[in-house]
Amino acid sequence: MKVNKIVLAYSGGLDTSVILAWLKEKYECEVIAFCANIGQNEELNGLEEKGKKTGASKVYIEDLRLEFARDFIFPAVQASAVYEMRYLLGTSLARPLIAKGMVEVATKENADAFAHGATGKGNDQVRFELGFKALAPEAQIIAPWRIWDFKGRKELIEYAKSKGIPVPVTIEKPYSMDRNLMHLSFEGGILEDPYREPDESMFVLTVSPENAPNDPTYLELDFEEGNCVAINGKKMNPLEVMEYLNQVGGKNGIGRVDIVENRLVGIKSRGVYETPGGTILYIAHRDLESITLDRDTQHQKDDMSNEFARMIYNGHWFSSKMKAMRAYLAETQRYVTGTVKVKLYKGNCIVVGRKSNYSLYNPHLSTFEKEELYNQKDAEGFINLYGLQTKEMARLRK
């Protein structure tokens, strides 16, 4: 294909560094490197210089941390979106934001193609490309892993050395890492044996529960319409919330997960994740819903949460269905306002209290002591009607 200018999703790691050089050789056109700052921290050091030395005509490093926390992480928390009951979707949430940023740069630079470093076996190729198709349907998409001759990361490392490209990966330690405000993920290499316990030296955001403080840490999280707005009485924006919870959660060993998940393409993949702040936020938010949502709304929302998580995981962030689901889920959050008290202790996040001016919990109804609001004799008629079909079916079968 003939392209004039390419915007590449660039991290400075092994894959995208090789891809940058390879695109220059293959297409003989200008390549613009785009990196979204979504919480990689020190990984961004020297990135602009490295990108230009590797062949990029320009390097964009956009600070999207607040947007990521406010418009992607917080809506996922409101939705209680957890993929396969364990994965909090850190990578999945980041990809549509990166795609959006790339489209904005492509519009500014009159680029006509996008490139990414996702492999043909993974989920990220779908997430990136559905984002491009939704926001810039006329642009061409280049996925080097699906078209070049390299067979694996060992060959990429050798190519990088031949081109003088420094990469933070060795053949002896080839697992990949992806970090953002929501989590740090580890995949591949030595982790491909699902029975092998990860080395403690691998973890970055969290201490092991064994080495966490012996005294518990208590936090009070204030929510307004499903969004955390203050911690221990201090007002914070979404970015500040995530940064603070990551720090205190990591110190207490919160948020380590080791799972084998089902990729969209049909492959099972072992992933190890550190999600300290996100874990605290999910647990606290879900508990506040227990006193502010009525039973039927909560159960319907729980059903939708699973589908919402699958939609995020499968790359449908910009779809019409997602837009409709987000509208419904936002409506459920109108009265999810209040305070949740959690205790962090050696890898555990335990809710120890919750309160809200919109609480549906009525101690006068729930009490085991004498009360005047509930006539227990009324339950007999309710059960007779509720169990009528069960009784009738049993009678007929007998």
C-alpha cells in the first residue's frame, strides 16, 4: 500500500522501537511517534530523544492522565466492570484513549495511516483498530506483526542490536510489561508456564503481603454520583485519587492478581497484574451501591456489568451499544453518594463501614428486635403467592 505519513503508537519498548525503524525502511515515508502519558512514570524518560534517534520525524508525548482517570477508569468503576470476575481492565481501558489521541495527531499532521505494535495473537490489535475505524474510518492501518518476517522477540532483539536501538528487554528476561494509572501488567516469557510462581523481584507497584505493614491502614472514601471525590476528607480530582490510592494500596500489598484469561481471538493467556488503587476503588464503590441502589436496579446493573466488561475487553468503547449502556449505568449512579471506610491489611481491602444520605438501609426494618413498621404475618401471604407455581408443578409431577 502507498502511504504518505504514519502515526505510530510508540512506547519506546522493544516492539515499537523496531517497528519505527522497520516502517521507515518499508514505506519510505515520514513516521510520527505518539505516546500517551497515562501513568508510565519513569518509562517516559528520554523517550522523545530515543524516538527521534530511531527515525521519527516528530515525537508527541501527550499528558492524558487526568482524561484517562476521569473518562475511562472512573466510568468503568461506576459500572463495576470486571472481566471474567477478576481482571480490572487496565490495558483494555487505555487503548481507546491512545487511539483517540493518535487520531487527533493524525488530523493535525495530515497523516493517512496508523501503526501499532500489537501482535496478531493479542487483544490490543482489535482495540486499537476498532478505535481507528470508529474515529478515522478512511485511514489505513498497518499492523507489522501480521505482515513482517520476524518470528518472535528473539529476532527483534537481534534486529534492534544491529540497528543500534537500545531496548529494555533481554533474551534471558523477555516478559513484557505495560504500565498505566490503573495497573501494571506482566505477560509472556517466563510467565508462559502457568504453574510457575512469579518472582518477587518482578513486582513494581506493590510489596508482597508478607512484607506489608503489621498495622492496618484505614481510609475513608467520599463518593458523589459514583465517583470518588475525596479521601480522608481531602478533596481530590480523579488523577489525584488514582495516584494516592496506588501509593497507599501498593504499600499494603493490595491488588495482585495472577490469572489465565480468555482472549478475544480464542487463545488463553496467563497475565499477572498489579492494580492497587483500582482494587480499592472498585471494592469501596460496589459497597456503597449496596445501600444506595434498590434490589432490582442493583441486580440489573450486575447483569450489565459483565457485558460492559466484555465490551471494554473486546474493544467496543466507541460503539453505539457502549454509548447506550453508559447512559443507563450513569443513571444508576445518581444517588451513589456517601462515604465508605476501608481497612487495608497485608493484601486485603476490607470494607468496615458505609454511610449515605440516600441510604435505603433502614435499621427499624432490619432489626431483630421489636418494631412497628413490619408485620411478620404479612410474609405468609407473600410466600403463598410467590411459591404458587413451585407448589403447583410439584403437585402435577407427583
